[in-house]
Amino acid sequence: MTATEFSHIVTVAEAGPGRSVAIEADADARAAIARRLGLVELGHFALSAEVRAVAGGIAARGEVVAKLVQRCAATDLPLPATIREPFDLRYLRDVAAGAGEDDEVEISSDDCDILPLEAERIDLGEAAVQTLSLALDPFPRHADADRILAEKGVLSEEQAGPFAALAKLRGQADG
């Protein structure tokens, strides 16, 4: 397990019957996370969780809170966002037991948040960064994007699509 920008290791022994964890990323960690996730800025990033030892590993349930700025996918304008994303993870020994490399494995939605436990410890900070990554809008769009694009002469899908061409042809036939 390699250290990441926001590493916070919890061992099975430390998790024990249960403990609370609350950490906030400092400026250097936030800058590194922002670079990794392609953000303009990550002004606040915090994690609060309850961790406990469970049969075969560690359970971690909590929430990631972030204040960030992404770039609009259409205009490249800065787009501020606040994210509050819950997580409920299980890190278990022998997660893939019984499945060979070429075996097809079916999992239910309940199994999607089960991860392998490595060396009797987890990196809760890395789990928080990955949770944030999954919570980001993959195509953020500024509220003024359509207006700005129209001013630049970019046609909307309705204006440039095949139905727009058909409408033009129909208009010429009517004329």
C-alpha cells in the first residue's frame, strides 16, 4: 500500500470495536488532490467516518465533504461546487477467493462496495479521495454555457442535427 496525497491508515487492531475518524486535508494535500482529479481548485476537503473491525476485515461508513471548482465541459469557465457524499465500505480478506483470473464473476449491488483488505490495514484517506472522484460531475456545465456558445457561433444540437437539416429542406420546399 503506497502513500497517497491524503493518506490516513487504519489497522484492524486500531478499528477494534469502533472508533470515529475526522480529518481535513491541508493546503498541500488539497492541491495534490486537485491536480490528480483535474480540478481548478479544492478549497476544502474533509472526511468523517466510523470504522470498526468486522469478521474478515474492516467496515468504514462516513461522509466526504468538499468545496471545489471544476471547469465547464463546454466553455472551460470555472464552476464552483459543493459535494457531500456518503460512503459505506467493507474491506475484507480473501475477497476474490474461489474466482480464477478468467472466471466470470457476478456481483450484486450490495457487493459493489467490498474491497480487498491488504496487510490488515486500509487507507481511509485514499478511500475518501476515490469517493470524491466518483461523486464529481463528469461533464459540468456552466449555467450560461448555451448563451456563451451561441454568442461564439456554436450551433446547438437542435440547430446542427439531422432534424434541423430536414426542417430547412422542408422550409425550402414550402417556399
